[in-house]
Amino acid sequence: MIEKLEAIHARYLELEQLLSSPEIAANVEKFTKFNKEYSDLKEIVHVYFKYNDVLSNSQEAEQILSEESDAELKQMAKDELAELREEKQNLEEKIKILLIPKDPEDDKKAIIEIRSGTGGDEASLFAGDLFKMYEKFCANKKWSIEVVDSLEGTAGGFNKIIFNVNQPGVYGTLKFESGVHRVQRVPDTESQGRVHTSAATVAVLPEAEEVDVKIDMKDVRRDTFRASGAGGQHVNKTESAVRLTHIPSGIVAECQDGRSQHANYDKALKMLRSRIYEKELEHVQNQRALQRKSLVSTGDRSAKIRTYNFPQSRITDHRINLTLYNLNEVLNGDLDQIIERLQMAENAEKMKGENSVN
């Protein structure tokens, strides 16, 4: 572990030199890349310094214990050593987590698609509930969201809704939401009080930048059409909605929520780029899956990940066998406890993978 930390510290110092170089400062792409790497290493280097201090102080305390004859000084050294050993253990646990290879996608912004599944109108209403849940969660974190496309259900809620979360680093938090969400409750239309089961699918995509995906615009077909559903008369009278089709892959992205065709085009292009990027990531994720069986972030949209049971106010995340009885709080945006447990489970998986490799 010390060797890894020393190598990271050496790289940190090297990056410090590079960032102060006029040649690198003049190259925006290189400067951005190195600056990000420098920022990513800052925390672990800080912990490394603290760890070195603890090791040094421990050696001094042990030396006092072995050489000092004064009983009071020896007791003080003994007490200090006990505290230092506890701090050393805590720092080693923190270092293990910080040394886990980070997925580069985790630092990206996110695009979330919610679509109603089995269950008819009740599924659309549940999709609407999920959107409100994420909307409140993002508001609590002070993350701004922007709706890209939506289609309302006939009884309310959404048949689909797609929105951007415009904050760097949110994908690493929100990626755990990908999959099938199931709801068990008595629908308003149910006269005999029977519990029905419905579902909605959530897909979380990392927002791709131009540097991630190069699209030849000659391969993209652009169609415009009038927006459907709610959105105001201005969108229904003009062809402001935009659909982009990437001909080689057949991937389609559309946006109809903005007032202007230009704004909708920009949003649709961002979505198209991210969907192409996601498809390219599938190969990488499949390779990872061969190396370790991931329980929490496979990206498999067909996997049932969570059940929301209204009669018992129960929420169960099936990937980590977590059951909580605070359904109302979760639907009001309190997702932290679930996401933190999923992050811990993913880190534990990665640590097992690292240990098996080593």
C-alpha cells in the first residue's frame, strides 16, 4: 500500500510541475486533463500525509516505551500509541476505498429516462411518482434538472419522461437507479381494494461530451414535427420538435419540450451523443462483468431492482437485500440511505476484485 501511495504522490508532484508549465497552460485540452487528474489525486495525497504523520508519531511513542524509565511518560506514550493505532486503522480503511479504481463515467453529468411499464394507467402514474422523487432528490442536493422530452399518461403521470441532471459527478450517484422499479398498491380506480403490481423502467446514462463521441453529422438524419401533448399552443402550431436518427446505428433521439427548434436540436444532439456513448460502454461493462459479478450497477434495464410496497410503507432494494419502512420519505427524495448502501456494496465488490488480482 505504501508503494502505491508513494507512486501517487510522485505523480501528484509531476502534475504540479506540468500545470505550471507555459506549454501545458497554452494547450486547453491537456491542461484540462491534467488539472482534473491533479484534483482527483488531491484527497488521497492529503490522507497519505496524515498516514505518514501517524506512522512517524507511532514510532516515536514506541521508542519512548522501550527506552524511557519514567512511569508517567511511559503511560502517556502508551495512551498516545493506542489512539494512533486506532487512527492508523481508520486511515488504512479510507485509503483502501480511495485506491479503488474509479469509473471515469462517474464524473459525468447524467441523463435519466423514465418509462411506464406493465400496469397501464397505474404504471404511468408510478412513472410520475418516480420523476417527482428524483426531482426532490436533486433539489435537496441543489442539482438543476432540465426536461428534454415527455409524454403524459392518459390518467396522469408519464408514459415517458427524459431529463438532464446538470451537475458534474452526479452519474456516479444516480447510476444505481437503472433498472425496473416495481410498485404494489391499490389504484384509485380499484373498487374492491385489491393491491395491484405495476412497473416503470429507469435508465441512467452518462452525458457524453464531444470529446467522448465523434459524430459525423452526414450520418445523422434530422426531422422536425409538431410537439404532441401538453406544452402550450406555441409548440403545437410550429414544427419545433426535433428528431435525430443516427443512420449507422439506428439510434434515435428526440426533443419537443423547448420553445425553439434550435434549443430542441441541441438537447436532442446531446441525447443522441449519450446514447451512442452508452452503446459503446456496453462492451466495456460486459468485460467487467466477466471479471466480477456486479450486484449493484450492471446497467441491465431489464433487472428488477426495487419494490415500493404502499400497504406496508415498505421499500426493498433486491440487489443488496435492503428493506426499509420509510416509503413516504424515500418518495419525497430521501434516497441517501439507499444510495450510500449501494455505493458501499459496489466498493466491497471492487475491493474483492482488486484482492483477487493481487
